[in-house]
Amino acid sequence: MIINSLSLTNFRNFEKLQTEFSPTVNIFYGKNGSGKTNLLEAIFVLCLGRSHRAASETVLVQKETDFYRIEGNLSQDDVSIELAVAYQKHTRKKIMLDKVAIKTSELYDNFCAVAAGPEDSEILAGSPSSRRNFIDIYLSQYSKKYLRLLTDYHKVLQQKNAGLKNRVDISAYNELLVLNGSEIILLRKQFLDAIKTETKEYYKLISLGSYFDLLYKPSIKETENLESVELIQEKFREVLENYRMKESIMERSLVGPHLDDISFTINNLPARNYGSQGEIRTAALSLKLAVYKLIKEKRQITPLLLLDEIFAELDVGRAEGLINLFANFDQLFLTTAVEPPEFLKSQGRSFLIDDGKIIDKK
């Protein structure tokens, strides 16, 4: 999948922007705050209908305006595609694929994008919700089934929580949570097992030999016997029964995938406690590169790869290890606060960004 051109109206700090891209490397450079990251975010929103930074729709609208619009021309299997995402305050978002209205979920059926940036340190060192957000965004691109299960699960979860507050029988909701949640847990385990294998290799390549690992920690506490939906369902029901009284007292659901977590280790030590900024950034980037590879292999679609300030806090050795990987990717978007080196610029196009405008294109 290639994005050929992009048009923005009132998106973040861009009042108007229209530009074309290289099918290989595209570099946005300029001072901090100029809008480089916002451009990457616009591309991600165009492809998947949401911000990779978990920003709300109203935040994406330029100040003192009440709507944004993103339009793009993409190519997939030599077919030209026109895509547009628009949002006006106090209304629903509209998505048009070749001038036909579609749902946000349909974007996941057709497009893929992987974004990496400074905020990814939160995946390793932040709250569990950051880790769940990471797996939900990318597993939803990897598996159509997962997105459907996740949507259904959260609908039932809301109903169960309302039932707990209203002191009604929630047993039917529990069974639906078990049925949807058990499949979610199994898909997460399988996806994270695959990510772990690939991330270890990328981390070694970039860090020149260091060791990385991860462990899925579902809230049902079981970590060894998650090989079948039936086994997970049995454990899920058991834990729900154990928490029945506590959930009734606290009036909220205390068991299920909405409370899952992932632990990460670097050189056999917990990343969030002992990892340096450079190590954490390297691990987060390795995760995203692993996700890129897995989605590409599973979907037979080449995702767009959006890399925001990836060289920040990386020493020379790690930066060189990363640069050596670029030849393995297709269309690539990079941001940097300084003018990029000539060997990178020569591989595609460079764009100088200044205060929401493209000043120079080469």
C-alpha cells in the first residue's frame, strides 16, 4: 500500500496543506513544534480513522475552527483509491472510500499503518491501559475477528457495569463476557507470542546484541494453559465466581481482557524500572517493527510505516543498527528535528516543515 498524495484542512496546526509523496522514503524535518508529528498523525487517521496518539477528535481540529478534513490518494495492487476522513464538532465522523460512505471498522479491512514515536515509551513504562491500547490498535489490523470481538466485549462490559450499579442479575452478561473475552485472550496470546519472537530479533539488531523479552499477563491470572478457548473459558468462569462478591460491592467488573497487562524485560530486568531511555525507545521501536512485519505477512498488504523522531535518545551504534534495517521496508515516513543526512535524503523526498507549512520539497 502506497499513499501518493495528502490534503489537509484545519488539521492540528495545518490550515491548508497539499503535497505528494515518494513511494520510498519521505522525510519531514524542521524545528520542534512545526507540525512534523501532526503530519504523521494525519496519515494514520486517514488510514484507520483514529489517532495513534489516542487524541480525541476535538483535539485534532485546528483552534478557532470547527472541523477537519483529510484526503488522500492511495495505491494498492496498482489500483488507485480515493480516501477522505472528515469530522465536524458535535457531529459524527464521516469516512468516504471512493466517494462511498463507510464505517470506521471498514478502514481496518482495507488499510494498515504502523506508527512509532516518543510516546511509545509509555507502552513499556506507562500504565496498563497504554499496553492494552497498543495491542488493540495493531491486533485489530492483524485480525478482523479480533476487532469484532473487542467491540462486542466492550458493549457487554458496559451493560454488566450498569447492571452491577443497579443491583440486577448480571449472570447473562458474565457468560457473554466469557464467550467473547476468552477468544480475545487467545488471540492476544498468539499475537504476543509472535511479536515476542520478532521483537527479540529486531532488538538484537538495533542494540547490537542486548536481550529483550515480554510476558502476557491476562487478568484471569492464568499464564501457562491458554492454548484453547475451552480452557480459557473454564478459568474465566472460575475467576468470575471468585470475584462475584467483590464486584457486587465495588459495582464494576474486576475480571476480563479490559484489565489485561504485558510485562517487558531488557537483559532480564523489568524494563519500566531498570531500562534506560535509549533501551526503552529501542524496545518500543522493535515492537513496532515486529508488528509491521507480522501484519504485512498476515494481510498480504504492505502497511505504511510512520517513524517519529526515532533517532532521539539512541546512541550512534543503535542509530546505525536501525538505519541498516530501512532497506527492508517499503514506503516509509520519518521525522527529524535536524536536516537529515544526504544518504537518507537521496533515497526519496525531503520536506522542510515550518509552522504548519511545507517550505521546501526536494
